[in-house]
Amino acid sequence: MDVVRPEFLPDASASREAMESLQREVAGAASFADEFAFDAARVGRPEGPLVAGVDQAFLDDRAVSAVVVRRGDEVVERSYAVTPLEIPYIPGLLSFREGGPIVDALRGLNSDPDLVLFDGSGRIHYREAGLATHMGVVFDVPAIGVAKNLLCGSSERDVDGLAEGERVPVLADGDVTAPDGEVIGYAVQSRQYDSGQQSINPLWVSPGHRVSATTVADVVLATTAGYKLPEPTRLADAYADDAKREVERGEE
């Protein structure tokens, strides 16, 4: 998989001011509308598009970045890369910590996914340039951010105890550069307990690049299979752990 916009590659050695400036440029280059050739209704089907999931595991001061590419339920390709981490986690600057390792893993693919799901935010970000947006623009690939926690913005209503399949818009507020009240993503209840005695928190999903907020929510719900996480990122998470163990065994 080739880098299309090298000028947007994250530089972990840059100053915080330079990182935030680059994010604003990334957001300006991003599209939060549906701009893809595949049929979104066929995502996850045998005849559907190639969908990749990206996730990471960590080994001391290194990231094990894993990518799993699927068409329907078939795994077409897997790739991982082990890369040193250069900076600590800083809220809002995740792409500068994890972006380089992810670029290495995606560059290792022979296939060109039609859509990539990332474990991180997209437009739900202070400068509308979360990990999924940054990587989506770098590779100019339709991208979706799937986060477990809300970074910024505010849900249109309370999300506690949502029913499975329910979604609630996330709106831009004073912490986000998008116009106040604009829908920048959704809280999506991908799975929920039946008993009502316990509650599963929703996922916070948002456009990364070349995908609309509505389509993002549809795709995430279409790609869950009895688990909270959509299958592309769930499999990437498992593969990252497998790759980490493989690296550890090789170092023994």
C-alpha cells in the first residue's frame, strides 16, 4: 500500500505547535463526505470491498502495528511492523505517536484496501484530524475512526443504556474546530446485554477520510458479529497480540 500524501507524514520529533499546525492542514485536506467507488451496503459481504482493520500492541518502547485485510469473512492478507515509539501518549496527538508504526505496517501490504478502520478517532478530534483522518489522508483511502472513549464534542443526548443497534449523534462544540452543532460522528451501541442489569458502553465512531458520519455508523454496525468491536479492528487487535508474542519468542 503506497503513501499518497508524504507531506502529511507524522513527524514525532516536531514541536507540539508544528504537530497541531500539521493537523489543521490534514483536516483541510480531508473529506468527510462519501467519496468511494464501492457499495457501502456490501461491506462485510463475500462480494464486497476489501476492508482492513488496524490496531496495535506495545512491547516496552516499541509498537507492534497490525493490519488485517478481509473480503467478507475471508482474511485476504495480514501485515505487521515493529517500530520504536518516539514520544509518550499526548491527548489529541495520537497520530504522531502511533502514526509512523501504522504507516510501516500499511506499507507492508500487497493489497490496496477499499476501506480502513482504525482503533482511534477520526473527525471527533479537537482539530478534526484524529488518527483515522491523518492516516486516511496520508494514504488517500476511505477511513473510519473507531474509539472506545469520547475525546471531544458532545453527544446529542444521554448514551447510558442504549439499545443494541442504536446510535446518537456527536456534535461539535467549543472544543472542536468544526461549526458548533455539526454532526462529527456517532455514539454507536454495537452490542448490549439483554438483561438490563449491566450495560456496555457505546463505541465513538467518526469519519476519517472520504466517508460521511452516517456511512461510518452504518459500516460499524454492519461489521460487528456478536462482539463490541467491528470485526476488522477486533481481528487486528488479536493479530497484534499474536505478533507481539512472536516477537517476544524471537528475542528469547
